Amino acid sequence: MTRRVAQSLLAFAALALLALLCGCTTLDVERVQPVREAVTRVSLQIDASLGTMTDEQRSRVRTAFTTVLTTRGLPVVPKGDPEAADLQGTIITYDRGNRGLRYVFGLYGAGWGYFASSWVVKNARGEDIGMCRITASIRMGWFGGSFETLVDESADALRKCLVAGLGPP
């Protein structure tokens, strides 16, 4: 084996290991209706009745979205704040998948986790001022990847959708 071939194989192996360690997530954001008014704070309502989420999972999702939005500059305030936009989310799919299967067989589709949500933003007058859908999945990663990180990334994508909504789609 020549030195060049050995180096190429080593580089390929290193990239494959890096992909496995870092994980493989997919995040798709669809701005159905870009936000038409500035959003500086939101009151958050999450409806999870479409899926099969437990109360604990609903609480974790709400906490994750509240934490990410607030720490990244979009405060979540109680409902009734006259300056807050009303952010209404519907969790369409919440499937953690199987972390062990993702770790071992993630490349083949086993154990994938999915998170899908739809969001409507209303102003103080109750008018729809924006809408977006977020779909995310996790296929593999270090010890099967972290579904919680996937939910956090979805929350950050929502924040970007809200604050960037005044720009071009």
C-alpha cells in the first residue's frame, strides 16, 4: 500500500469517526408566513394533544423552549403581557427513538428520533403575524446522540424564525 493511499484511508476513517461522534441531525424550518411585526417577547403556549407525549415530556419541551428563547434574547413572559406576542405551538411528532439502536445501527435508519412542531405568532390584537413549521430528526451520534439537543436546536430555529421574520424568506 502506498503512503498516499494509507493517508487517504486514514483521513476517511477520521472523517467517519468525527461524523459518528458529532452526531447526525437534520433540521428543516419552513417559514409559512414570515413574521410581519417585530417580536421582542413572547408568551408561550404549547399544545401537545396530537402526539403521545407524557406530562413529563411536555414539561421538558416547554422548559427547553423557554430556556433557549430567553437565554438567546427573546424573553418568555406570562400570558397577558400587553407587549408580548402570543406564541402558540403544536407538537405534531415527539418520538425520542431508541438511543442504543441509533448508536449501533444509526446509518441504517434504526432508532431514529423525530420532533415536529408548528408555530403561530399573534400580536396583541389577536391577529396572525407569522407562522413556521420545524421538523427535526436525529440518526446517530456519540452514544446514540442526544434527543434533548435536538429539541434545543428546534427552539433556537424557532427563535431565528421569529426574529429574522422581518427579512427575506
